Amino acid sequence: MAWQQIYDPMGSMVASTLLAALPVVVMLGGLGFLHLKAHIAAGAGLIAALAVAIFVYGMPAGMAGKAAMLGGFTGLLPIGWIVLNIIFLHQLTEKNGSFKVLQDSIAGITQDRRLQLLLIAFSFGAFFEGAAGFGTPVAVTAAILIGLGFSPLAASGLSLIANTAPVAFGALGTPVITLAKVHGYDLMEVTAMIGRQLPFFSVLVPFWMIWAFAGRKAMMEIWPAILVTGLSFAIPQFLVSNFIGPELVDIIAAISSMLCLVLFLRVWQPKKIWTSTSLKMRKGQTDDSKIEGATPLTPIGKHSREAVIRAWTPWLILTVFVFIWGLPSVKTALNGLFAPAFPIEGLNKMIEKMPPVVTAPTAEAAVYTLNLLSATGTGILLSALVGGFVMKYSPVALVQQFFRTIWIVRYSLLTIVLMLALGTLTRYSGTDTTLGLAFANTGVFYPFFGTLMGWLGVALTGSDTASNVLFGGMQRVAADQLGLSPNLMGAANSSGGVMGKMIDAQSIVVASTATRWFNHEGDILRYVFFHSIALACLMGLFVTLQAYVWPFHLMVVHAAG
């Protein structure tokens, strides 16, 4: 017999919401304030989630355990598989010295650390978000930044801040396509609506990132380059989303941004070169140049063109493989070869979502697909192997280095498993829906709080796609009840969600692993939390203007007919 979710088990939305938030508070509090190791904080959050699901929401214990198990498997594949293999590639390039050549070649474009951030964290990261998503851009850019000499906190935190504007169209438009497919939105209409929200923030985020890194005065010293970076991303983002579709938005915009910035730097350089690789600390913050793992600034080496090409080759191979693996036709073909599906007995179709989240009781599927061949991490692994052979590693050396990498990231993989177990359990138990309904009951302020609902969804699940699945239907129902455009609020769920990407637990673990700053996830969380909530609130205010205020209201895409 199916178990039906309840969203107000205490008979008081205030009490139910506080209890629903308890697992997240335990995990984030353990990370951010108690300074627990990430896997311990995640384990404590999972225990709290199991207790709330079983004893407060009445979820059968067997179902709760199976939901957590499903999340754990999802943590290993696809998320953990990406982290493992990108660190494997980074290890290979670092061990043979080619990473030092790559870092020198980037410094050859510009020695200014602010401009390196624009090129690597924002533009290059956006390309990987568009091609693969699911943690790939943070893993790649944080690894490159730490190799360039940035402090671990700067490399981690700034990669997370930069990875916001492209998230809604990440992995070849998967979040938007899923939103439209699952909840009945018109794909082009909701894509266009997102494309009328994010470009403003695509211009803002590069300014915000450099301000967070170096301070307002240093930001203003390079404002022309920041403006070129942001506008050359935002304009294609708007045009492609409104007139072509969601699949290639990020890829086209990222390539445009990289090319425009590199060309601009050939005719313009700042008067003062910023060489510090540490964050500009504000009152009450600790100087991150003193933290363990900070890399001293090293002289720029001179290398032949052939050496530079060899150093970039593994990363170019990575780019090609990630792009190919992101193509829907390739994924379909590989899934046709091997992608066994395992329905979770006792959980699959045994839980029903209930109104007002859905219009009628809807059974929740619980199927784990072992899509090992089509997983982005597999493409990264193959690129690492091909790159390893290009770097003249022997097969035995590659195998040895791979197992060394597993040992290096063992606790990170455990943390991701536990965090995904917690997030999946909140979905199947209905506690995340209770939190969403708390936002939905805000009346005229709903455009603002509905945007924060998307932020919450990504912070809980680690995925804009998952947040759209979770809350996309609720946004549509609430918009209809309040006389708002469903496209506006569906888009707001996705656009607001991108700001939650920098504080979701799995992204923080990916960043700490890529920078080898293990057991400092709490430091990263404390640093990025203000930036996340501030940008989410700005997005909420912008959506509110679109809902009610002329001329912003003219941007709203209403349903055809």
C-alpha cells in the first residue's frame, strides 16, 4: 500500500517547518559553526533527517532507509565519479610538470590575478557548466586556480561565486528542459523568461566576484575588462535563450566571453597589476594568505610554443570529451549499450505526492539507473587516460595514480554519499515540500519568496534540475492562484536556484577536494553564504519588479493563447 506524504504533521505550519528544517540546520550548523569534518556533519544531518521522517512525518522506516540508500548511490554516480576523475587528471598534469607550464601560459595572457579570475573562474567555468554541469566547472576551475597560486579559500569560494549565472542552462539546458517536461511549461516560453532574468546577473556576477576577491577600489581599476566579460556573456545568453533554445546558451555565451576578454586584453591592460592571490579580508576575517595550503607566488617561466601546446593538450582533450559526453544523442547511444535500471523495491511508486503540490495524488518513481557509460565522469576518465598517454605515462603508472587519487578523495566521496542521502530522503519524506509551502504562503510577496524557494531547492539538492523537479509544479499552482504568470515563477525557480549552487553541500565538497583543502568545508560555507543569500535576494527583488512594476513587467512571457 502506498504511503501518502503529509506536509503539516504537527497541525501547525510553523512547528512543521521548524522540524522540517532541522536536518539542514544540523548539517550546515555542524559545518559552519561547530567546525565538524564534512562527513561527520553530513552523517549527523542524515541521522536527524531519518528521525524527522520516521517519527514526525510517519514515513515507514524501511522506506526512509531505502530513500537514503538511493541518494547514496546517486552521490557516487554521477557526482562522486566526476570529482574522482577530474582530480585524477589534475594529479597527472601536476605530477609531470605540465600544469606549471599551463599556469605560466595563463600568466602570459595577463599576470593580473583579477583578470585571471575572470578568464578561468567565470568564462572557462561557464563553458564546463554548459557542457557538463553537476560539479564539473567548480572542480576544473578550482583545481586550475590553486595551481596558479591562489589560496585554497580564494580558489574554492570564488569558483563557487562564479558558477552561478550559467547554472540554469547547464549541462546543455537540462534544468530548463526538465522543468518544461515534468511540469508542462512551454519550453521556449520558460527558456525565454529565464533569458530575461539571468543576463542582468551575468553582468553583475563578474563585478561581484572581483569585489569579493580584491575589494571595491581594485574592482574599479579593471571595470572595462569586467564589463567586456559580463556583456559578452550576457548578450549571447539573452539572444540564444530567446530565439534558439536552451541547449547551447552557456556554451555559445562562454566562448564569446573568453574570446572577447582575450582579444580585449591584447589592447588593454590595467595600470596596476594585482599580484596577490589571497582574498581581500574585511574586519573580523582571518587573512587567508596564512592558511594551510596557500601557495606562494612563483616566477613566471618561459616556455616554447610546443611545451605550451603539450601542457594545454590534456585540458583540450577534456573539453572535447566533456562536450561530446554532454550531447543528448551520445548519451542516448551510450545508454542503449549499457544503462541497467534498478527500481528500488518497497520505494518505487510506493510514495504519493499530495495536493497542493500536485493537482492529484502522484506516485513517486524511485529507480536507480547505472548509466556508467554515459556519465560525465566516464568522459572525464577517458580524457584523463588519453591525456595520460599523451603525457607519456605508462599503463601501470596510470593505474597506480588512479588508486592514489581514490585514497586522496576517500573522505570527500563519503561526504557526497551522505549529503545526497540526506537530500534524497528529504524529497521522499516530504520535508522539503513543507519548507517550500512555507515560502508559498506569502501572498503578494510571493514573487520574492518564490524565487528564494528555488534557492532553497538547489541548496538542499545540489542541483537546479532537481530543484525544478521539486518545486516547479508548486510554482505553477501558486502563480495561477495569485494571478501571476506561471512562466515568470517557473523561470524564477530556476534563476533563483542558481544562487543556491554556491552553498549546496556537494558543491562545497567538490571545491574543497579540488583545492586539496580537506576538512575546511565549513570555512568555505561561511565565506560564500553571504554572497549566496545576497544575490538570491537581489534576484527575488528583480522578479518582484517583473511581476508588478512597469517597465520590468513588459519582460514577462505569458503563455501563448
